[in-house]
Amino acid sequence: MRRYRGTETVEPALYFNVRQLSFRSVQERGRLPGTEKDVWYRVPTLALLVVGPILGLAFVVFLPFIGFAMVGWLLMEKAGHLAAEATRAAVRVLRPGWEPSLAFLSRSKPAKTTADTDAWAEAARKKLDPAEHDAAK
């Protein structure tokens, strides 16, 4: 197989670029795409007739494995997201209610604000201790 450089004038045939792993079909006499650094090889027609069915067979044989790998990847990604959400929920429950970044150095009484209740925390309290909520009402 003869080596051709990019932008070289070639005869009509099928050419293969090793670096980009791409085929280029040239229909009429003309230049190959790319730069002088690109290396192209002319693929003989007989080689296409031999290698084509072998590549097709490899595709048919390995396609189920590719499908299993994709499904496995998807399941692992979903499991990772689920574990991250479970970890976030556990940390949310276990974190303390104080904020060490707040410093009350103004020596004045803080303004009375209405405390917004966390809906998620209230729902968790209702589930964990329903008798206490019923007695409060």
C-alpha cells in the first residue's frame, strides 16, 4: 500500500487515514483532504472484499456485548445518583441546627422573625412520632 500525503493529487479510489481512523472515497481525480501532515493509504478493492465481511461479523458478534455494557453503565450511573441523594438526605438529617458562621456581636436583641418550618422536617417528624403531633393539636 502506497502512502499519500494530504493535498496530494490522487486517482479515484478509497483512501484510509490512519491517524483519524477515517475512510475517504475519491470519485474523480483530485486532491486528498487535510494537510501535508495527514497520511493516507489507498485501500485495494480486493482487500475491501475480504475485510468487509470480517468486520461485519465482528460487529454482529460484539453488538450484544456493547448493549450490555451500555445498560450496565446506565445502571451504575443511576445507582451513583441514588447513593449521592441518599447521602445528601442522611447528612441533612444529621447536621446540627446551629450555624457557626453567624456571630452575634451587635449586642442588640435580634429582631423577632417568624420561623419558617421546613416541610420535609415536619413530614419526617409526623412519620416518626405521630402521637406527639396529635397531642399538640
